[in-house]
Amino acid sequence: MMYANQSLTNVSAEQQYQGLLERVFFSTLTTVPCCMFLIINGTMLYTLRSKPVFCETSRYILLYNLLFADTVQLALSQLLYILAFCRMKLTYPVCGILTLLADLTNEVSPLTLVVMSLERYVAVCFPLRHANIITTRNTGVAIIVVWAFSSLNVLIRVLLLLDFPFQDLESLQMKDFCSDISMYLGPMSDHYDKAYTCFLFVSAGVAVTSSYIGVMIAARSASTDKTSARKARNTLLLHMVQLGLSLSSTTYNPILIALSKTVSRIVFVRVQNVFYVCIFIFPRCLSALIYGIRDKTIRPVLVYHLCCRLKLSVNPAKD
């Protein structure tokens, strides 16, 4: 009997050790690239405010807004991941603030991509009116509308949360780790999230696809600048890929909810970690990489700042 108890103890200790190693592995797998891209994104944000041309051109202003939302979303997601890794359980108010901020920035990204796609559509299809339509002022108004619409979604989520009878709880301390799923405290929150996800996915997809088709049609016109149309078409293709990856995060919670009902908790945690890397971290890192490398105006300045202002073969762009 003593030998059997000792064997069970050894097996339990070994399982705990393997679980700890697995947690350390997954946390390293997510934290290291996340911190690296937070540095790159921060440098990119600084770059987009370092030259007048970036502050006065609509597409760079929109890019700054997209990158800012992605960076905040990446930081908040990683913070929640680290809290879960450390097994720290928050109170409902604190968790609610963090998740709602994450939801706000998560909605801003696809809507900003829609505005960026429309800007490219106007640039190709209405080149003579582009300067009058896409002004710095109009771009600022579009960004305000994007944040206002996203804030309205957050406000509705807050109202749904307030409908939950918190006074009936023994304590405001959460019994599970902080996440979007843990804040679905009633069926209405779940139904609203599904409806809003479908609306956002369909409307954003239609807007970007329509812009791409419009540019394709304009590219066949003899009066259209072929080089400009080709560049706009490639940019819109990148926007479509980014939009698909960004909107894939909206399917994160429904997939996890379905998996939690069919697989064991260990498998669920492993799948959740993989999805977190592929759906949350990877799309938020694309903007800096795509525009930082592809854009000839941004690239030399970004490299200059990333290399800590050392004298390299690549010189920064002049004002």
C-alpha cells in the first residue's frame, strides 16, 4: 500500500512538473515575440510622428491609427495572458475595464482598414478629386467616427453587464481567469456578441471587396494610371488579408466556447495558446512589417530609428 501511494505521488509530481514546463514553454512562445513586436510597433508609431510628411498625409494618419489600436490590443492581450499564466484572478470591475478596452481597440482595427481601403479606391477611381475628398480634416473626422462607433459597441456591452445581478454574488472576486468569455455573464451578452460579430464581418468584408472590384474595373480604363492602379490593387489585397486576419479574432471566443464543451481542459488550454498566437499576436504584428518594409518613404526612417540612430548604409528620408 505504501509503495502504491508513493507511486501515485511520484506520478502526480511528474504531471505537475510537466504541466509547469508546458506553461513556461507556451508563455515564452507568446511573450518573447509579443515584446519584440511591441518594440517594433512603438518604433513605428514614433516614426509616423517624426516627419511632417507622415503627419500631413491621410494614408499615414490612418496607418498610425491602425497601428496604435493594434499595439494597445496586443499589450492588453498579453497582459491578460500573463495574469492567467501567473494564476492571478481579478475582480469583475477590473476585468471588465481591461476586456472592454481590448474590445474597443479590437473593433477599431477592421474599421480603420475599411477606411484605408476606401481611401485607395478614391485615389484610383477619382484621382482629380482625391485631394479635395481625402483631406487631413476629413481623415480626422473618419477616425473620430471609427472610435465613436467602436465606443458605442463598448457602451452597449457595459449596459448588458450592468443588467447582471452582481449584488447576489458572495464576492466580486472572479472564480476564473479574466477573459472575454468569463465576462459573458448572461445570455444577452452572448447573443449580442454573435450578432455584432456577424454584422462587422459582413459589412467590412463587403466594403473592402467592393473597393477592390472598383479598382480592378478602373485599372482597365485607358484614362487610369496603370502603375497607380496596380499599386492600389496590391495594397487592397493586403488590406483584405489583414482584414481577414483581424476579423478572425472575432471568431476566437465562439470557437473556444464550442471547444470547451467537447475537449478536456488540458487540450483546451493547448488549443487556446495556439489560437492566441495565430489569431491575436500574428495579425497585430503584420501592419508594422507590411508597411514598414513595403513603403519606400517609411522604410529608411524606420530602419534608422530601429538601429538606434546609428550611421548605417540606409539614410533617413529628408523632410
